Amino acid sequence: MRLTPLPRHLPPPRGGVDPVDDARSALALVAAAIDRPLLPQMLVAFLDDFALGTRLMIVDNVHGRGVTASVTAAACHIALSEIPGTAQLVLASVRPGGGVEADDVDQWLEASAVADFYGLRLVEWYVISEQGFCCPRDLIGEPERW
């Protein structure tokens, strides 16, 4: 799979002001928020019904298989208990020295199911490495959810 370079000079959307309603705005947010040099992290953007960002959660030192669904479940619980109005999530996994893993399609499907269970919509999941980014849903031909 070919990776796309992560944009570095796009202004990030302003929380509660600019919608995160397409890949460009989501990637601008992610590019502005990740650590450089890259560190293993997961980012979760909490969005309302209008795709306005209400909060950004960064989980540091994330490693291992199956972590995407676990972080999604934790984010859903936080959204429902602490962030009223959350309707959508955008995830980003930062994998320095890595990239797409063999089970990323399964992780995408599982994370989507977890969000659905909580009544939230997982809009996108980006996997980021030094070489660029990809979306595991592309591996199964699933269309964008924007």
C-alpha cells in the first residue's frame, strides 16, 4: 500500500469553530497535534453533530495489537460521560518506524463496531509513520464516511 505524505503546513481547525468535516481538516488537526519526532501515540478527536471539535485526547506510549478498539472503547465512555454532544470520533495512530499492520482491517472493523455500540460514529482512522499515512478502510475498499 502506498502511503501519502502527511501535510505539515495547513492551519489546523479551531476547536468549536471550524468543522472537521473532511480528510484535509482532519489531517491538519492531526499534523498539528502529534509529537515530532514521532512517538507511539493515539489521538482521538471528539466531534459534535456539526463536526465541530470539542476535545482532543492524546494517549502516549501506545503499542500492541488490538489497542485501537480498546482506545476507541475508552474514548466512547469518556465521550458519553464527560463530553455531552459528542457524535463522531476521528482516530489517528502514530507508529514510528512502522505503518500498516496485518490486522489493521480487523482493528478498523472492530473499532467501528465499538463506536456503533456506544451510539457514536467512527468517521476515520489514520495510521501515521515517517513515510506518511494511510486509512485501513482503504484496504477493504470502504468509502470515506465524511
